[in-house]
Amino acid sequence: MTWRKQLQVRPGADFRLADVDTGGTPGWKKSRKSEAEERLHENVAALAGLEYKLYAENRRALLVVLQGMDASGKDGLVRTVFSGLNPQGCRVTSFKAPSVEELAHDFLWRIHKALPPQGGIGVFNRSHYEDVLVVRVHDLAPKAVWKARYATINDFERLLTESGVTVLKFFLHIGRNEQKRRLLARLDDPNRNWKASEADFVERARWNDYMKAYQDALTRCSTPCAPWYVIPSDHKWYRSLAVSEILRETMEEMRLKFPPPLADIAALRRKIK
Ligand code: AMP
Ligand code: MG
């Protein structure tokens, strides 16, 4: 089975987030962890080559959406999987609580501005999904407002795919105990103290509400053109491997090719002095 098939929330199918084992490593034996690290390096190198072709072709784009609870590994994933890419063709945007200006617009305004242009890769560290997650959990908007957003998001993502943007959405799924371990590590390690924030502990207290909100976002917005992938993320090596495999599979399937030369290469060769 391909990585995509295995980890995808199948559109329209019965899916229960609660059934996913966050410590699982589907498709890869835990005893083969060191080989997973080698494979990850191979994938990172392959992605660099694919990115180069995407950039040269200059027609299509790739959007990678990362969601997950605090300490689920979104930042770590950006470092490990996207580290080999050429910064010229890739842009990472981290979405925080909206500014006053952003709040004065519709919720997709800031998202639209951050989309990758043709030839580019955009990585969203958090995304428009916060508007049906944190907003729902903390009642930041009336229910009627956030409920209408699932359909708006599906329409928006369809617009993107119709415009040549391949949309990949990853939910980095950690267990509650694993989150506790990682948050405590931030308190214990002086080099990680800077990452500790009061907000993480406030959000953690609402764990079950978040899982309900994720359950709905994952099922309502996993569409054939923009499916969700749920990545068991208690093991960092597996999380990075799985995401890199899905990225590689997807980009290979795009059949990216260098465009034909614009110039008459033979004539240019004759001309050069
Ligand atoms: P971090 O990713 O740890 O830097 O935290 C960013 C914070 O911004 C998280 O607590 C998010 O829930 C919050 N955030 C992101 N988007 C929104 C949004 N649309 N509305 C409210 N809070 C948001
Ligand atoms: Mg955080």
C-alpha cells in the first residue's frame, strides 16, 4: 500500500480520530528506525530535485498545510523535511492569532496572500483551519459563523487545485501523554525554555474539545482534491519519514519536467565569442 493510501482520511468514509494510535508506525517496523533515517535523507535529496523542476516548469505550485496540537512537531518537521529545499522556491508562513488588520477582513484574506506562486512551494505552519479549531474551542466566533467555514474551506481548496496548486494537508497527531512529556522537556531543558508558553498549558486543558474540532475538520474537509493525512507523530523519526514519503510520492506523480528552452540553443552556441 502506498503511504498516501495508508494515512489518508478517505473522503466520505467513516473515520474516527480516536481510533488512530499516535504511537503507531504504519508501513515501517519500529526495529528499522535507523533505516528510516537513511530513507528520510534520500527523500529530502529527491525533494530538492523535484522542487528544482517545479521551479523551472513555473506553471504549478504545491501547498503543504501543517496542523497539530502544541509540541506536535510542526516546527521540527519544517527543519527536517524542508531543510534541503532551495529557499528561493519555498516559503514557510506561520499563522499566529490574527492582527487587528487581519480581523477586519474575511478569514481567508491572510491565507490568500501567503499562497505560493506558480513554480513555488508554500508551507503553512498552522493555517485557515485554525478558524474552525481554536476559534471553535474558545468561542471566538458564533457557531453559525465557524460552521459555515467548512464548506467555504472546501470551495477555497477546490479553487486552488483548479488553479494548479496541489494541496497536501498533514495533521501531526500526538497523544496527550506524549504532549505532556514534550511540554515538560521544554521546562526542564534551559535551551528549550524559550519555547515554553502559558498558552500551551491553557490549550492542553481543552484537549478533548480540540480532538472533537479536529475530528470534524478532518472528516468534513478531506476531499478528493485536497485530502487530509493523519500522521501518527509520537515518534519523530516516523512523522518525518511519513510526511517526506507522501511529499515525494505526490511530487513524483506530478510528472514535473524541465520546460523546452525558450532560446535557439544551437544559434546561441554559434554566437558566443
Ligand atoms: P504557535 O504556533 O505555537 O506559535 O502559536 C500560535 C498561536 O496562534 C496558537 O495558539 C494558535 O491557536 C493561534 N492562532 C493561529 N491562528 C489563529 C486564529 N485564526 N485565531 C485565533 N488564534 C489563532
Ligand atoms: Mg506553540
